Amino acid sequence: MVKIGIIGFGVVGSGVYEVIRKNKESIARKSGDEIDIKYILDIRDFSSHEESHLFVNNFDRMVADDEISIIVETMGGLDPAYEYTKRALSCGKSVVTSNKELVATYGDELLKIAYDNGCSYLFEASVGGGIPIIRPLNQCLAANEIGGITGILNGTTNYILTQMIKDGQSFEEALKDAQDLGYAERNPSADVDGHDACRKICILTSLATGKKIEYKKVYTEGITNITLRNVEYAGKLGYVIKLIGMSRVCDSGKVNVMVAPMMILKEHPLASVEGVNNAIMVDGNAIGSAMFYGPGAGKLPTASAVVADVIDIAKNRGSENRLLWVKADGEVIIPQDESQFKYFVRVGAPYAEAKAQIREVFGECTCIDLYEDEFGFVTNEIAEGDLKAKFASLSYKVIDFTRIL
Amino acid sequence: MVKIGIIGFGVVGSGVYEVIRKNKESIARKSGDEIDIKYILDIRDFSSHEESHLFVNNFDRMVADDEISIIVETMGGLDPAYEYTKRALSCGKSVVTSNKELVATYGDELLKIAYDNGCSYLFEASVGGGIPIIRPLNQCLAANEIGGITGILNGTTNYILTQMIKDGQSFEEALKDAQDLGYAERNPSADVDGHDACRKICILTSLATGKKIEYKKVYTEGITNITLRNVEYAGKLGYVIKLIGMSRVCDSGKVNVMVAPMMILKEHPLASVEGVNNAIMVDGNAIGSAMFYGPGAGKLPTASAVVADVIDIAKNRGSENRLLWVKADGEVIIPQDESQFKYFVRVGAPYAEAKAQIREVFGECTCIDLYEDEFGFVTNEIAEGDLKAKFASLSYKVIDFTRIL
């Protein structure tokens, strides 16, 4: 019998409870042992819960109980999850989490504490909700040098963009719908400004490179400035706009990592990822490209990933925990100005008036002329710093530009 | 130092050699130990190979060598792979394989021998080439009861169907192209008749249910009868035709498992899987649906999966090998006649002439009238046995029917 404690009985925590109860027998078969919930920590009142006797409001009792070998941290946020996780790991109790903020911020330190104390810190649910991605990247693709990761990592923004593309809704309308459906928070900034996706691409890139990617240093652009004109230009050129978290390992060994709305070809496997789904494409030097697709959030999908980690530890499979990533000595991320793409650029002037200058500065390029007051064009692949230098030399206003994947 | 032997130096075996040499350092870092190839068994002459000293032509020497802890079986076929695998496992040497025929045929027995001898029998590469699917199904989705698996499991037939759909090639033309490109064998039966896909869906379903699915009992239909008319009807109705391997767990606990060309909606994630790629969608009672996509075959992708298994064993992660599936007591598969679908049916008569009778027998249904000598219609969801009984009552000839996913 493996006894576990759950800390944080919100959406994910209660999902973990539900999955463990519902699939009890098959989980026992797969773990080779029964998994039993001994405590649930939550400061709220659950006295009317059907198993109210499990609830405690004091972490000390859980962490001091020798019977508890695994703690499931589904609190979210840094405080007190960080302290609780450190205490649990320091006592040799393995911790399983869905807390991307904590993993992105203190993953290196927590992995080291786990390593030093012979226990595990597992976080499959921190990226891609239920989609298996941490373990596949870490184990299944272990024979590969990972060259790049490209993902739709946030379901809320993907839902909003899907509504804009499919139904012609404005950003504001689609956001309101997402809020009404419970896909977006009342304060949607973490999603729509790209911070959530940023933490996830940092976790994946840390895992792929073995070096901690500091998310505060990562160029992050959300979707709040995407308009239906952007969507229309993209569509006419054969693209869709998606919020992409991506990283590429450069020849120098440094990585180009960012979150931004990008134009991707309609035929690209990521283009057909709609609604609140997520998908992550991984490029390895043996496999080529593989993609992992599924529900990027939600109670039971996320719980599915958490419980898989619990089963792994119950089978002692987590015991060979390693320092998956460490703080790097020097700078790991290349400056955003060195990042290279093709770009779609909108110019705030009539096509007939400005085209000669655009050709002069950017050379021959595909132009698209849909509105009287502006037009767009596609550049060749150039560094972002060079792109901005060219913009500065124009006598016309650049409205915005979008990277093309 | 973990010493391994490779038996069979064909496409996959030489790929394993290449990946281990090329990614030596990162593999050592991930395994926690260096992986070294001590022997390569192949009856052909490799005296001019750069490491010709590794080649042996006698299995006895490899299996008797105590230094060898892992044998990579990339011979394919049953004979002598079956005997060699049994001998290796009986000596406590773990075996990693890409041999789907062997796993589908003798997986239960070989897993038992591995279990009894404290070693592992791993076969990630046997399904989906490089795509991680065995380990995700077995570990990452361990918290789920698996209700269904639906996959494009054969790259050759997917290439042919893609050419028919995209370029309007006939089956024969597309097959010839596939052969010229090396995607199809000179004798393409194993692929185009669905046997390869059948072995793969049997392996996946055995893993999901814990019960051996005998591939000889599985209804298997290939793509040799698919014509451009089938493709056109499907396209007009909003579908594409794909060769699908699928299994669904019924309420009785038995499974409905089959391989057949099916019509899938263009918006379905599987519909955009083109060329030689594979994709497998797994339905679990916690996660909902997840999909795994990537190259379904090829030297390095398949080697990537083989080497991931080798790394797993090197890390002692394979040591908790279990009896993933066993021979079932009774019948596991439901009769194909009980299988339920909607169907697209082609009738060999003019629409105006036959429509009244079709309505009489099948009720109101969507009809599509593209040719003078035939038309098609879509049925409601009914059991396949009932469908055939209705066909027998028609006075018009049914040309063919296609299941709708």
C-alpha cells in the first residue's frame, strides 16, 4: 500500500482524488500496489465531503507521517507550494506536481533536493495538461539530440484564436466567450499575455538542454494585439495564426527561445490544433519530428498526468531521479535580435504609394493589398535586429509584424 | 559500461549502430552509463565495414558472453528471431526489438520468459516507428482506463492514399510511386492488404487490455479496392479515406478490433496525417483523447525508439518488467458482424431508379449522385450484420461500403 497526501484540493487536486477512486483497480494493477489517499490538505471547509475525514489543515502532520511516501502538490503558485515542496523532498518524500510556475522558477533547486534525498520530483502535468510530453521527451526520445521544440502550449489563447479564425469573432468577443465558458480567468493576463506558455516552453527547453532557462529572460509576446485583419492576411496567404512557444538549439549551443503569435502554414500539423487543445512538436536528430496532441488543461486530463507520475514513483521508477537541469554558468539564451525568421509586415500606407520603397529596402517580395490604408508583405529570412533596422529606414509606418514559422 | 549485441544489421539494425555512435555522449549522460556495441550478428559479409571487428556470424558466442546484458533484435520475421529471443531472455539478457510480427505472435510467451528470468522484453519500435506510443500507453496513461485506440499505423498505405487524395493518382500509380521511392516493397501485400497495420493494432490493444489479441482473428481489410471514385465521394461529403487500425472496448469487456479503410471527417486530427507519417489516437477515461504523431518508419526514427528502450534498460528502468498481456481464457474479440458504424454505401444503379428502395430499406438518408451508373448514401449507425442483411434484401447491387469513423 502506497499512501499519499494531496495538498491543494482545487480543480486538479479534486481531479486526482476522482481518478484514483474511479480507476482504483486498474491503477493497483499497473502500480503493482494499491494507492491510497491518507490526507488532503486544504484550508477551505470540506466537512460535507464524502470523505471529510481525509481533510487536514496542517501540513506538519502530513510531512511528519512516515507512512506518507508521496505528496501531490496541486496548490499552484509559489507560496506556500515552494516551502512545502522543499520540506517534503528534504524528508525524502517524493513530490508530484502540476505547478508550472514552481517548476519553471525553482525546478533546478527542487530537483537537486530530490536527488540529494533519494526521492523524486515529477511534473508531467506542468506542461500540456494531460498530454504525455515530459516523460516522452525525457525517456522516449532519449536517443535523440533535441534540436527544437515548437508548441501550442496554452488552451485559452488557442481557443480565442480559433474563434477569431473560424467564426470571425474579435479578440474581445472571443475572450469574453472563453471567460463565460470557464476557459479564461477574469484576469486573463497570464494566458493572453503569453506568460503561461512561456513557463511551459522554459520547462521543456530546460529538460531538452539540461540547462535552466530563466523565464523572465525569455521574449514573450501575447495575442492581445492580434486583430481580424491579421487573421485575414494570414488566411489569404495560406496560414493560420497561433500562439507558439518555441525553442531552437543554435550551432553555438545557445538557444533561441520565445513565445509569440506566429503564422503557420495551414498544412502544418500544428495548424489543425483547435480550441483548448495543445500540441507539442519535438525535433530530434534521429526521429525527425514527432508531435504530441491532446487536452492542454482540464480537471481529469491534468489529473491523469499527475496520477501517472504517482504510479511511476509507486513502481520505484522515479527512483532513478536525475538532475534533469541545472543553473547554467553563462548566458544560455541568444538575444532576441539574433533570432531569424521570415516575417509578415503590415505597412500603414497605400500599396501604390509605398511599394517602391519596400522593394528598395526589402528586395523582391510577396505583397498583399486588401485595404486602402495599408498593405502587407513577406520578407526573406533575416535576423530580428536587421528587420528593425530596415523598419527604421522606411518613411512609412510599420503597423506590426508577425513571425512566420 | 553496458555492452550490447545487435542481431540483424539491416535498415533498423544499422540505424541503431548509427544513433549509438552519433549521439554517444548525450546517450551516456541520459543512461548514466556508456552504451557500447560489442557484437553485431549478420550472416552477410561486412568485412569492409569501418568496425568490421564487431561482426560475428554465430549467435551462440553472443548469448554465452556474460558481458552482454542487452540484445537488440532487428532481424524481423519469426525465424530465427523467435528462437534467439527465447534463448537470450532465458539467459536473463534483456531484449529490445522492432519486430512487430514476433511481438504480435509470441509477445505473451516472450514477456513471460522475461518476467521469469528477471529481464526485460521491450518493443517501443514495433509500433509507429519512431513515435513514442508503447511507453506513453503503458506509463503516461497508466491512470486511465483505455476505451479506444484509433490509428494510422502504416506509412506505405497512408502515402498511397495521400497521393490518391491530393494528386488524383490511381491506386496502381500511387503504389508504383511508393515502390520507386522505397516506401513499398516489391511485394506490397503486407502493407496494402492491412496485415502490417493489423499486427500493430493487436500489439496496442493487447497492451491496453492486458489480453492477447490474436491477429489472425482480427478482421483486416486493405486498400487495394479503393478507387478514385471512393476518394471523390468521400471528399464531396467532407471526409478523407484513411486505412485505420482501431479497437474499442465494449461494455461486455470484449473488444471490437479491426483494420479497414475508413472515412474520417476532414477536421479530425487524423485526417491531416499525410504521406508516410503515422498517428495514434488514444481515448482514456481521464484524459479524453491524446494523439501521438510522427514518422511511422525509416531507419533513424525506428532506431530512435530502439535505443530509447536500450537506455531504459541501462537505467534499470526496464527491470520492473511485468506481464503486460497474457493469453485470455475465453474469446476477447466480438464478431465483426456486431461491430457498429455509420457506413457510406455505393449502389450500382442510377439514383432515380433505386432511391425509393434505398429509402424503404434504410430510411431517410443523405444520398450523393455523381455518376450515371451508380450513387452513394450514408446509413445510420447499425451493426455490420444488420447492414449485410439489408443489402441482401435490395434488388440492386451494392458495389462496396466504407465505415465512417
